[in-house]
Amino acid sequence: MLQTDAFAAYVFFMLSAGLGPKRSSHGRTMETMTERKPFDIETRWPDVFAPLSAEQRTIVVQTLANQWLEGWEPNRGDVADLADLVRGALTEAEYDARARARAKQQAAARG
């Protein structure tokens, strides 16, 4: 069974770099559910999910849903890379390198 440690490490990096959701003093996100996009990940990028088996699709969706509930907003690059990792098209090292590069790029864009 594929472990999603690489994705969790990426999300941790993003949050520790200040790229996650703003939180109140109680630890809750300051955005409301009405401000967030619904978690319709499979309908946003159906081409990303098309090559996945039912089991792989479940792994990807559950992993992303968990992070979304923590305040992370999915983007196509992260979703596609995780799907590629799960179906074996990327190694963990390749996935980690892409995730680090994307996180650094996003941090630089925010200044």
C-alpha cells in the first residue's frame, strides 16, 4: 500500500512557510465554508483521475480531502503529481523534488 508521507511532508512545508490558511488564536481557519470552493476534486480535473484504478482514486481523493479539511486548497499540479505517484508514474524522490520546487515557487511569488 502506498504511503502518503511525501504529500504530508509537502503540506507541512507549505504550512510552516506561512503558505497555509490564516488561523485564529483558537487554531481554526479564519475563512468560512461559504468562502471556500467545494471539494469537487474529481470533477475539477477529470483527466487526472481517468488513468487511476478505483483503489488508486480512493487513495488520492482521501489524501486530498484530509488536507483540504485542514485548510489546504488543491491545485492541479499537486493533484496531478499525487495521482502520478499513486499510479507509479513518479517515484517518491521525483514527487518530493516537484513538491519542493512548487512550494519554493509559491513562496517566492508571495514575497
